[in-house]
Amino acid sequence: MRFRRLTGTVAVMLAGVLAGALGAARPAAALLPDTFGFALYSGGVVSQQWPVATTVSPGVPGRWTVRFPGIAAAGGVVHVTAVQDAISSPPGRWCQADSWGPVGPDEIVRVSCYRPGGFLDALPGFSVQFSRSSGVFAATRFGYVDANPGGGTITQYNSVGAANTVANVAPGLYSVSLPGLGTGGPQAGDVQVTAVNPGVGARCKVASWQSSANGQFFRVYCFNPAGATANTRFTLTWHYQRALYGGAAPPYKFAYLWNTPPLGPPLTNFNSAGPAGVLAFGPPVWTATFGGVASPPGNVQVTAFGTTPDHCGLHLPWTPGAGALGIRINCFTNAGVPVNSGFTVEYSSRF
């Protein structure tokens, strides 16, 4: 009996030591997310990717398959942004998600890109991110939804354990609630939205946004290629002083700002490396600069803001310089004409 007691005691002690070692090896910031991957695909070349062996394979012209090796996970959300000199070739291009899911050990994300009129566009240029989170972390403020076209969620995550909701209040108009994720107001953090539709071109954007002690509340508008509001699946991620995939510094670096226009409230302009972001120039191309944050590999996403079918993307790939990051953004009408639009932009690095 004494031997059994001693054996049990030793086992408990060893378990405690092992748990402590694992906890030391995995900092608290790593608890969010469960897994993530991102990539820039421009000029037919994959760069700024994580994991490092990520690949992009063209399929039917205008559609691509992104393989994130070793990070397979059910659920989660995908965000996609066009990266192309769309002012000239072609004007007003956009990209969206078709589908995603685990295949063996890998996460497979399918992306499509369109030009005005809803025609698939084969020029290679987009930024893509996949992430999934789980668990309750009361001190964090982070959440997402993968929304059904008719309302409700396919999957959702809320870092304080509350249930996010999506209501389809009219064709192409959605009300999204992330309760419990309270912050100061009138708006705080960053929000990104991506249309998901494997059949036709679709775009979604944030139409209104309210932050309060009770949570985060959004209206999302979605459009078809004709510029009419239309129901579609979409993803929405909101993050406050965290990366878009959920990680927080250290070791991650991240930054975001909201152009209303002009710049939004102070709590929507944040840089984990120090100075707030600076927005310069204007249509047809804005430049958002974040000092000290450039730490490749990293990923950038942009979402248009407003109630019209205008949409936004990246004019060219982002550029680091002396530790600063320059991000060039362009926005267009439904017909592909440059326009002065509101937008949110964020950068999230792996290291």
C-alpha cells in the first residue's frame, strides 16, 4: 500500500513538472489561436507565407487552391484581399473565398478573383489568411463568425465564451453581434469581412460598427456583381490589440487603422510596436504607414466601409523599410472607377 501511495505521489509530481515545463515553453499569448496560416500570392510567386511550405496552385482561370501544410483544423475563418495594380489592369478587381477545410494534415483554402461584371480574373494577386481559435480567455477581446447566407452561424468564436449571432434582416443586410467583448467606444479595434461564395462573385463590407461595454455590434452589407444587395455566406473577424488571427505580442507584431474617412477614433488606430499608424495621400491610392512593425513573414487584409457597393483592396504588395511598413490601398465603385471610400486595414506578423 505504501509503495502504491509513493508511486502515485511521484506520478503527480512528474505530471506537475511536465505541465510547468510545457507551460514555460508555450507562452500565454500562444493560447490564441489554435492554428493559423497566411500567404501573399503576387506575380505567380508565393511569399510572406506561414507555414513556410505553403503553396498556391492555379486551377480554372481565376481560381486557386492554397495549401497550408500541417495546420489542418475544422471550422475557423478565412479572409482574402485582392493584391493588384487594379487601377490599370483590370480596374476594380476583387477576391473572395470559395471554401476551406482539412485534407489530411493540411488546410486547403480555395480562392477566386473577379473583375467588374462578375467575370473570373486570372491575374495572380491576393493575400489570404486562415485561422481557428477555441477556449475561453476572459482577459482577451477577440471573436469571429462564419455566417450562413440566411443568417445564423456555421461556426463562431468568442474569447470570453459568449455566443456570437448573425441575423439576416434584409436581402444582403446582416446584423452581427459579438456580446461580452466590451471595450471603450464609439469604436475600438479592427474588423475584417470577406465574402464566401463558390458559385458567383460576391463582396461584403462593414456598413456600421458600434463598440460598447456590452460588446461589438456590426451591420454588414453584401453585394452581387451588379452592385445589388444579395445574400451570401461571409466571414467577420474583430480583434482588439491582437493580430487578426488572434495572437498578441510578444512575439507577434500587428497594427491596424480605420479610414472613415478621415481617420477613425483613437481606439481604432493601434500599433503593437509603438507609434500609431499614419494615413497619407488618397484616391486613387492611400498609403498607411506603421513604424517599427515590419517583421516578415506577415499578412495584410483590407475591408471597405460604408453602405454602397464600393470595394477596396491592395494596390501593390506591402513594403517594409527600415522597420516601417507601407501599405497601399485602393477603392473602387462597382464599375471599377477609383473612389474615396472608408476602409479598415490591418497587418499581422508571425514573429
